[in-house]
Amino acid sequence: MENKIALVTGASRGLGKDMALKLAQSGHDIILTYNEQKEAANEVAGLIVSMGQKAMVLQLDMSDFSGLDAFVEQVKTVLSETWSTTTFDFLINNAGIGATIPIPQVTEEAFDKLMNIHFKNVFFLTQKCLPLISDGGRIVNVSSGTTRFCIFGYSVYSSLKSAIETFTKYLAKELGSRGITANVVAPGPIETDFNNATIRNNPNVKAYLTGQTALGRVGEATDIGGVVAFLCSKEAYWINGQRIEVSGGVNL
């Protein structure tokens, strides 16, 4: 197995943690980012190292456009000092936050924060990383089942995820000459601490979503990472520009 390097944003917990671990289990080294939870990120790195892979932890605030250039320079330094290389292979744009805000209550401040985290800075982080991604590499962007079905209060979040899905198709089209694929993973309802752990903390919400899901339960973080790892595998090289919903069959 050829050892490759993945950059996974928002990997200190939840879905990003499982993505990083599943990629490491597949024999890859990981650069993982966190915003505030450094200790948790270091714990994830420790688990990766225990698997025999290398792991480096970097801080990244996806709401801050002004910090992107400095972050990319840090990635370059880590690649040089840890791996003696100038490139990495897989970019996993996972970092995000949740917010349930009915349309009449959306403020410009809330809109801009969500836009920066979920679209603007994903776009520009990807742009700035393009010279660092190896030819034949992979980009996986994380969207949401709520671009297909509606959840009350998710108008801003889901609209921005729809933008990510369109952006992904353009990445696939424009980077095809370099052999780089770009795909979307769109989770359904997942029981994590996302959006103040809405599903975990509200039994009525969890029961409703369970009833709407063909497989009879809500998702767990461990349901998602393996799909991301698969999209970064040799077997998935012909999958490109696609939205893959990983939801257990919710709202069919």
C-alpha cells in the first residue's frame, strides 16, 4: 500500500475525527485541524500514531479568511519538515458548525459567519491548496442531506451546502486534466455534538428521524469516515463530480 498524506479539516471530533481515523486505518498519514479543541485533536493524533501512521495537528479557524494564507504556509512547513515533500494527496473539507435559525430571524452577522465557514473559506482554502495537491489526488467536500430535503431553520446552512455541491462539480471539471477527482459526501442525521447535539439531546427529534430512516436509526460518526476513505482509495478513481448521500435512506 502506497502511503499518502491527507489534510482533514475539523478533525478533533465527530465526523472529521472518524474520517481521519479511517484514512489512517487505510495506511495514510494525516494533517488534522482544529479550531478550539487542541487537546481533543492531539488525542486523535495519538490514535493515528498508535496505528503506525504520522499525524500533525494545526489550528485553523474557518471563519477567518485572513488566516488562510498563514495556514497554508504552515502546511508547507509541516510537509517539508515531517515528510520531506512539497505536496499532499487528499483534501477533506469537513470543518463546519450548525445553526437552526428560522428565515425571519437570520441576521447578517449569522449569515456571514455561516457563509465564511461553509462556503467562502472552503472555496479559498481549496484554491490556495491546489498547488500543494498531488496530481492524481482527491478532494472530498462535506455537504448535507438537507440539500435534498428540508429541515426547519436550516435555510442558510443548506443553501451554502448546495453551493459546495456546485463548486465540487466545477472542481472536478477544471482539475480533471491533473487527474484530481472531487466528490461530495452528504451525511444524513448524525448523533454527534453538531449543532449543540440536537439529535442526541432531544429524544423526540431522534425518534422522528429514526422513523424516517429506512435502516431504522439515526447515523453515527463511524458511519461516514469509511466512505471518505473509500473515495480516496484506488478503487474509487473513476468516481468524480458526484454527490454521495450517506444517510441510511432517510426521507425516501
